[in-house]
Amino acid sequence: MSEENRKKLVHELEKKAIKLRIMTLEMMRDSEASGHYGGSMSVMDILTTLYFGGIMRVSPVNPKWEERDRFILSKGHACAALCPVLAEKGFFSPDILPTFNKLDSPFGMHPDMNKILGCDMSTGSLGHGTPIAAGMAMAGKYLKKDYRVYVVLSDGEVAEGSTWEAIEIISHFKLDNLCATIDRNKYSLDGPTEGPGILGERGIEGTMTLEPIGKKLEIFGWHVIECDGHNFDQLLDAYEEAARVKGKPTMVIAHTVKGKEISFIEDKYEWHYGQFNSEQYRMALEELNNKLKQLEQKSV
Ligand SMILES: Cc1ncc(C[n+]2csc(CCOP(=O)(O)OP(=O)(O)O)c2C)c(N)n1
């Protein structure tokens, strides 16, 4: 791709990711659902790159197409980000998004592969996406298919033992058709991932320390790429590089900000889960719409 076209693509992705954040917020506002704001906003640029940056091959007119790349949102609590992405991609009409988390809706707080077109795996219980991705990648190799498998994890999720078992298996079987991403927003549900790890009065305080995660993964036999998870040039480079790597799987450690683009929740784990009131929706949507306007006025 020429430098000029690449710049245009990055600009399109920047706009798309803001539009998708607006769709997420409007969906949650209109369905009156509570939800996972922080992790949905941090992962949005990663999802936008995979679905709209020419990285994943999927077919909205034929969601179960055998040759499609597989996608697993292992951090299933960010379903509020995935639903607008799949709607925007054309798997279903955005008109049904406001049913989010209502009885009889295809969209729950966590994704259901039997209800959401374009969703390859039901997730929500953390720690299962990577083992399932391992199986999909093994099947692809065994059946001599050239699809790739993409899985997106949250950083707090990496503490799950099943994830490490899968990390070992994936490199053991040299599953170079698998690319995982850690949404490295540095916060889990109730605090930073790099917790003090001390025994306090209430028991163990802090969550499981992750660092040095890149080195750990390299020792486990993975190709590791670290990038700014809100920089589309870097994200595109990372996924393009991953597709060229032979003989080992790739982990993209995407450094992100929990709550990205909504200033009053950025880096605030208190907004991992919650429910905005109408004034908070107004403020957040105003901020996002202003950002979108600025991007639309920017000449590339
Ligand atoms: C097995 C399991 N245990 C607990 C939970 C409850 N839970 C939901 S999200 C979350 C952690 C959130 O932090 P992180 O994994 O870093 O997600 P992100 O910051 O990307 O939203 C937890 C413990 C769960 N979904 N699954």
C-alpha cells in the first residue's frame, strides 16, 4: 500500500473507532443497560483495526464461511464494543442494538455465538478464549485451511491458569496461524494489575502482577510485539507483522487506556462496570461527537 493510501486508511480508522464508541454508548443509553464502559472503550481501536483495517477476512453475507478468519473476544464483558462493530461490518442491522441486554435480545452482557451473527465463540467467563483459540488453530492446521485465528484477552484475564496452559500448548504446536492480543489497559475490575501482592488484613490485596509479560511470553516461545493500542499505524504494523511470522504464534501487547476517549472515566477502574446517568451520557457523547467533527475536518 502506498504511503498516501496508508495515511487515508489510518484516518478512516480513527473516525470509525469514534463512531463505534458513539454507537456503543447510544446502545447502552437506549437499552438502559448497565455495562462495562472501561474495557469496551479500551479495546475499541483493536477491534476497529481487525475488522476495518483489512486484517481479518470475514463475510457478513455468509457468517459461517468455512475459510473465514476466526475471532474470539476472550474478554467477553466487552460485548458492548463487539456488537456495534459487527453491526457496522454488516452482520446485522444496527437498528436492533437498543435491545442490548434485554430478554429475547441476541445481545447479552456477554456474547453468545448461537445468537449473534458473526460471533465465533461465546465468552464471558474469563480464561477460556485462548484455549478455544488453540483448538481452532490446531483444527485449521490439521485440515490444511489457511484461515487465521484472532483472540483478544484482557490483562486481568491473563492471571487465569487456563490462559497459561494454552499459551504453552500454542507455542508447542507452533501455531503460527494464531494471533493473540492483550488489551493492556493496566487495570482489572477493582484495581491496577500490578497490585502490591501483599497479605493484608482482608487477605491477599492487589491483583496478579503481570510484568514482565513480554519477556514471559518470549520464554514461552511466542513472537511478541508491543505497540500503542490507540495508534492505528502501529496496530496495522503489528497485525501485518504477525501474519508474516512463521513457526510461532504472535502476541500483540497493545498498550491502552481503560475508558479511552471519555475523559471522565479514563484510567478509572471504578468505571470498569456501572451505569451512566443521563448527564454522563450527554457529556460523554458530546466529547465523542466533538472528536469526530475534528477528525472529519482534518485533511489527510
Ligand atoms: C472466570 C471469571 N472470573 C471473574 C469474572 C468477573 N470479571 C469480569 S471482568 C473482570 C476483570 C476485569 O479486568 P480485565 O480482565 O483487565 O478487563 P478490562 O480491564 O480489559 O475490562 C472480572 C474479574 C469473570 N468474568 N470470569
